[in-house]
Amino acid sequence: MKVISLNATVTASNDRDAEALRGEMRREGVLLVNLMSAPGAGKTTLLSRLIGDMRDVRFAVMEADIESTVDAERIEALGARAVQVHTGGMCHMDAGMTARAWREVAGKDVDIAVLENVGNLICPAEYDTGAGCKAMILSVPEGDDKPLKYPLMFAESDALVISKVDALGWFDFDVEKCAARARRLNPDIRVFPLSAKTGEGMAALEDWLRARLDGWRKR
Amino acid sequence: MKVISLNATVTASNDRDAEALRGEMRREGVLLVNLMSAPGAGKTTLLSRLIGDMRDVRFAVMEADIESTVDAERIEALGARAVQVHTGGMCHMDAGMTARAWREVAGKDVDIAVLENVGNLICPAEYDTGAGCKAMILSVPEGDDKPLKYPLMFAESDALVISKVDALGWFDFDVEKCAARARRLNPDIRVFPLSAKTGEGMAALEDWLRARLDGWRKR
């Protein structure tokens, strides 16, 4: 498995870099998904489930972490193309870093490229990575008050995955209240309560991803 | 309840500001604890339990968040002194911000001042806030691989609280493996597996906090 170390590019040029990457991805017909969440919300587990379920879609994954290669190893074990990115201590990925990572996994046989961003509910929301679609995960154990505390992440995301719903009996978490709080920040956000462990709710997210890919290629 | 909005101070002077604040806290005999974790790990729940259990210790709490006042409201409801700090989008607290927040809750009747830092496993570890003691929380649902991915936080902390152990049956989490990974980064780190919900394991943390307060006042 390939591991690359990247440092942040100059911030002033980030928006330009992001637009350039988005244009490139559109020409190649690849939907780039920026997947964000706090540490331990289940990004890699969700991705593993999607890759296993959606055999008609070819995934490539960029795993961003400060250290370790555990996530990219999990994805490669599923037979998907993956690269581990080490961010040199950086708390987010920017567009230049994403473009460098994409070059490591790019190919004619990719439909959806997923950037699994650094586990952080704050900084990744502030940087356009060039993605065509932004999805965030909030896990049930984190609590339904998180839209109140980390509003930008919820405002910026196209989809909110509420993960680990199999643990709803164990934790105080009101799915409807959480969804309403997210929609107050972002009326268009799509909400997907699911469990990647049991499979509950996965189909709705998978249908939405397929529709996003179709839409991306038709525009 | 008081809410203050703070912006970051100049980074170059942060270490100097931190030493100044630490000296002030020592002269006042107040132990400042920098409490850090990812979003939703249970910082406020742990603090609420500590305040309820340790009636012989007088707490003052600085709640740092990007937005909302829910945490400070919870602490005030317990009768403890609290201030809500809004960080203006900032992903961490620095020493200058902490000193400003401390002025809002300072008093002769404080033994332990707790800075509940912004929910983030990355950036807060990089900034000395002037605290005399650093504690982090990792919750069971986040997974035992987090020391591999966020090493600086574990390396910098005096204590690792492994929270939500009442949910150990629900999640794959190996307490011993996690503690060993943390000790590889930080041989001196004290590990406290506990549940603030059931009270299991709280006594060991409370004894340690009392000993830290005594040690701080004797030095």
C-alpha cells in the first residue's frame, strides 16, 4: 500500500486549486466525495460497507490521517484502490493535497473517489477540497446537540449520515431533533440514519450516491 | 450565564502567555486543568459527575465552543461557576484566550479551574493554554485505534480517561490494547477507564485529581 506525506498548500490559492480539481473530475466523469466526521464516527466502516454493497460502482479511496495506515489497509483488503495520506500534523485536507492524493489513485476505472478527511468536525469544513459532493457523519454516541456546536460542518454538507443507530437504545439521541437542528442550518441537507454494522438504512444512502453520480455525469 | 467571544492571540507569544498564566495560577493555588477530547466523548458529562461527587473541591469551569451555550448551562445548573467562551470559529483555545476566560470566573473560592477545550483531537494538543495539568478523554465508541491516528494528543496528556465503559459490550474496544498504545507514546500517562453515567471508575480519577491539586499547591 502506498503512503504519501503531504503538507498544506498556500491557503490563498485553495479556492482556485479546488475549482481546477473539480473541473478535472467532471471531465473524467468521477464524483469526488469529501467524507468528514469527528474521530471514531465510523468513516472507514461506512466506506467498507458501501464498497461491499455497491459492486456496480468502482471506488477509489484517499485516506487522510495524521499518522498510521490502518484505514487504507482496511480498504485495500476489500479490493478497492486506496492511498494513505499523512498530513504532517495538519488537521484537514486542502485542494492541493487532495489533487496530489488523487494522482496516486486516479484511473479510467474509477466512478466514485472518496476523500476520507482527517477526523475533525471543525477545520475540514473550512476548506474546499475540489469535491463534487460533501458528506458528513455524526454517530449516535456523540449526541444530538452537535449541530448547535459545530454549525459550519452541518451547513456545508450535502448529506448527514447519522451512524451507529444500532446503539440508539444505549445512548440519549433524538434522531428527529438532530435532523431538525441540521436543517435549520442547511434546509437542503439529506439525512440518512443508518448502521453500517447491521446494514439498516444503507440502501437509502446508496441510492442517493448513485443518483449523485448520475447527476454529476449529466451536468 | 455569561458568554464571551474571544479571538486567537498571536501564536508567537503563546508560550510566554502560557507561562505567565501558569505562574498566576500557582500563586493563587488554583489547579488549571485543560480537558480535551473529540466532540461527543463526554467532557461535560464527566465534569458534571466530578462536580457532583467532589463536594470538598470548589470548581470553576470555562466552556469553550464555537457556538451554543448548552455546556455552560449544564454546569451552572449544578451550582458551579461557569463561563461560556465562543471561539469565533477557532478550533482550539490558546493561552491568551484562556487567561481572558479565567478572569470571568476567577475568585478566592476556586480550587480547580477546568478549561473544557473545543471538541477536537488535533489542534488543542498543539497549544499550551497555561494549564497545570492536561487530561484527555477517549470514549469507547470512538475505537481503540485512536492513539495511532492522533498521537500528539496522547503524548501531551497527563491523564487518559477512557469514557463510556458501560458501552463496552456494544463496541469492539480493547481497554488494555488502547492503554498500551497510549503508553508507547507517553510512558507516564495515567489511564482511567470509567463511566460517568454509572459511576464505575470515577473514584480513581477523583483521587488522582485531589493528589494533583495537593501537589500543585506544595510545589
